[in-house]
Amino acid sequence: MFYTSPLMAKHGIKAVFSDRQGGVSRDEFESLNLGFGLGDTDANVQCNLQTLCQSAEMPIPHQVEQVHGAQALVCSGSGKIHKQDADILITAEKGVALAVRTADCLPILLADKQAGIIAAVHAGWRGTVAKVAEEALAKMLERGAEVNHVLVSLGPCIAPCCFAVSDDVAGQLCDACSQNVTLKKSGQTYADLAKTNYSQLLALGVNAENIELSKHCTVCGTQPSFFSYRRDSGQTGRQLSIISLS
Ligand SMILES: [Zn+2]
């Protein structure tokens, strides 16, 4: 159903990444679909959300309308789905949970335990090129976080084994982090979305030992398996990545 970030847990922060097992949804949404409005019933998604939050012992999280940009929404109070367009959620309020939905895009969870600030980020390739992770970190630092204390967990996303891209997208991702984050295989270019974000955060001074990478690929991973927009040609559910401050 989900795994807990070992890095965040070690520092007393709750952060979890769901997979597609353990829910009630059927067919292309089988079974733990956490995305409303994709064709699954709202009742199924609501049930899945309750099950995940109860199992993970986390409050119902805040969510936003994700648009592949770099806008932030500051959240407080009870969790709900905001109608606002944003790809960063941030809070300094205890008992508040934040979540992003993904199916191949990269979920990024950030925390500064000492400052009591957390953020959740949705980073597809467009958001990565728009430097959404950098923007989230800047927003945390504005509110009193210290870069040396910032912990980052990069969740399951489309990995370089499966992320075939055009040369144009490859170039934009390399430019976004001033590194070569691509490889060629049989004439096709593949990009490393997680490494692009990792490199951006390292360049801003986040400590390497404070950044955790997922070992899963959402496209070809089987244990566990994930919803994958690319593999399933858009007809699929969503994972949820949740972080909370206690
Ligand atoms: Zn793969």
C-alpha cells in the first residue's frame, strides 16, 4: 500500500509514498487510486484515501490542482482539495498533512524539523524545467528553514530505464541542472528526472546525506507496482505522497 521514508522517519517526520495495491478501485484504477475525476468513482477514491491515511496514521492531506508549474500554496487547518492551481504545498502548522498526486511525475517531500516547516512538490519534466524544487526550497528558507537542516525524499517516478525523451526535452532537463542527466540506448535518449531535481537541490546547498532517492520505477516496477501514465497511455490512477508535521 505504501512505504515510509526511512530518512524522514529517522528525523521524526512522517512521510509516505503509496503504490497501487490495497484499494477498492477496479479495472484501470485497480486498486489504490487516489486521483479524483479521472473516471473512477468518487466513493472509491474517498474510500482509498481513508484507508491509506488510517493505515499510515496520518491526517487527511491538503491537495491542489496540479498544473506542471512552480506556484506554491500555503496550507493550514483540516486537509481538503483546494481548487487553486499550484505544484508546491507548504505549511508550518502542526497536525497538517500535505500531498501530491503522481503517475510517473516525481513527488518530492521536504522538511526542516527544527524550523517546523514541510513541503510537498509535484515535479514532472515541465515543473523540473521550471525549477519547482528550487522554488519550494526558497519558500521554506523564506519562512525560516535552514538549508543545512532540510531533508528531501524523492519518491517513485519514471526512471531512466523507461523515460525516453526527445532531444529537446533532454536538452531542457540538462540545462535545468547544468549536468548531463541523459543516456543513449539504441539511438534513443533517456533522461533521469530524479537526478535532475537532486542536482538542483545539491547546487543550492542541500546536503547529499539529507537527500533520499527512491529505488522504484513507476513504469516497470513490479514489487510493488505503480500507476504509470506513460505505460497505460493516460488511462490510469494516481499514487499519493504525503508528509505531515506532528
Ligand atoms: Zn523503468
